[in-house]
Amino acid sequence: MRLIAAGNVGRLALSSDGGSSWTTSNVPVAAWSAVASPADGNKLPAAISSGRIYTSTDSGLTWVSNKTPAFNWMSIASSADGTRLAAVWGGASIFVSTNSGSTWLSNNVGGDFISIASSADGMKLVAASTVGSTGRICTSRDGGVTWLSNSIPNNTWRSVASSADGNRLGSASGG
């Protein structure tokens, strides 16, 4: 089992033996804010807080800085095969990629997004946003092309999760 871990300041850590041993990747030292992994651990995305998104297509041996804006990336999600990626930052847009991060499309959904999760096929997405005292859970059933927004008063969302088929969603609030 391949694993990836991100530290607040440093490099990404990789394990190919389920966490028994770890190696440091060759990415820049940075404030890494989010990582995700597909089922096989080959195509990996990682995001830098106030920086860019990096991707690897060889289990973390080499990394490429993607042409994403230098945002405060909060969360990143991956389909099971690593082809479809979705990322949110502390702003109104949700970014999606259908080619393992080579190119990204932005969809201005409106909000202050903090977390995103994906179904195994990457077509069903869920994102959490907090704007003022109204929390929102946004869902997409077409890989992030269109979004449905549900306002949920008095919730400060922290995290969302999705089942493999995308039909069961979970969320956690704080505050």
C-alpha cells in the first residue's frame, strides 16, 4: 500500500510499504496543505498553501508544478485512477482536471471552500463552504461542470467525505 503525507513546512513523505518506512520526495520545501491518492498510488496530487498544485504520475518519484494560480489551497481530491482531480481554496472557485492535473478548469461556485471529496470515478463531487454564518454543501454529479448548492444555517464546515459510488456523503462542522 502506497501512502503520502504532507507537513506544514518541509517536503512530502512517501511510503510504499503501508507506512512501515518513509522516504522524502524531491519536491520543493514548502507549506504543503493538501494531498490525495488514487487507489493504486501512482498519480499523486499535492497542493501548497499560498502556492501551486504539483502532480506526480510515477508514485512520487518526479513532480511537476501545474499551471494553477498561487492560491491558498485547502483540499484536493482524486478519482480512483488518478485521472480526475478536484481542488478548493479559500475562495469562490472550484478547480477540476480531467487529465491528472495537466490542465485545470475553474468553476466560480461562490463561497469560501475548505474541503472537497470525490467518488471513485471522479464524476460525483462534494465541497464544503462557509460564508459568514451560513454553511454550504455543494455537490456535482457531472465531474464539476455544474454545482448544486445547499445552504445550511449556522454551520462552520471543516471536512467532507464521499463513498466510492458517490451516493453517500458525510460532513463535519466545528465551532
